[in-house]
Amino acid sequence: MTQAKQRFRTIEEYLGYDDGTDTRYELVNGELVEMPPENPLNRKIASFLFAAFVRLGVSEDLLAIGTQIAVTSSENISARQPDLVVHSSESNAALEGVKSDLITQGMPNPALVIEVVSLGDPGDKNYDREYIHKPKEYATRGIPEFWQIDPSRSVVIVLNLKDGAYQSREFRGSDRVLSPTFPDLQLTAEQILRAGR
């Protein structure tokens, strides 16, 4: 991940930024951070889950790839871009008619946020971002359910918000992934992790 020099004091400044390229960015502590090219496996897993939620009966209008979420980080404003967002009807309605695909601080939360974890070992930037910063940010934001899908460790972790903190449960192999928000979902960890392979 390459650090860009641009800094922002508000989400509005960030939303108004356009460098004229197709470069993907996240806003982290007020700083524009260039994201590496998306891993094809991340897209395949997100697409597989998109289709699985549609089969479950979730309206396509409530499913989003590319939506960003404004969060409060340790030092400043941030905007994360999960691999898949399952909107609540309220968060979906709040985005109607707005120019950007960003759930701002004043908008209702989505029902579920899914992140396919980037490679990394404890202590490096990717690992800290995925396993330390994002869970804190999403919990502070009040997102009720958050999944971490980690192909390199062969695990799907479902985090459920209780009393302002996430409680996590790990699923591996043939374990059925249990979602508090979507209890009728019938997928195993292996099905999700092997999506597109």
C-alpha cells in the first residue's frame, strides 16, 4: 500500500477529491491511502456471497460492492471500503439521491459488512488494519455484524456487536457459517473460502 500526500480534515473534502485516475483510495486518519489492485480472489468471494444473499431472498438493491463507510479512527476521520455491504433498508434509503456511494456518519448503518482479509502477519500494516483497526472502527460505528474472511488462514470469522464490542466466532472447513442477522444462510466456511476456485 502506497501512502499519498493528500490530507483531509472532513469527509466532504475527501468526497470532493478527484485525481483524474481510476486509483482506489481509502481515507485513513485523514490521509489519502492508495489501495493496491484488488485481489481477484476478493472479487470472486464477494461475487459468490452477493449471489448467495440473492438466493436467500435479499434484494439486490440491498447488496453493494464498492460502497464506502465513514468511520471514526483513532486520530481522525476515515472511510473504509469493504468487499461487500449488505444494507439495512434504512442505510439503503439514506443513499438514495446522493452523489457519492459513501455511508456518512449521520446515516444509518448497514446490516452486515464483509471484508476479505489481505495477506499479512501479526504486527505488519495489513494485519493491523484488518484485525485491529477495522474491527474497532466498525464497532465504534455500531455496525451490528462484521465478517472477516481470511483465505490465507482458512477461516471465516463472524463478529457480532454486543454492548459496543464485537464477539467473534470462527468457522472452518465444513462448519456452517452462522449469521445472527441472516440465520437461514446455508453456507459452509469451505464454500465461501473456495469461491471461484
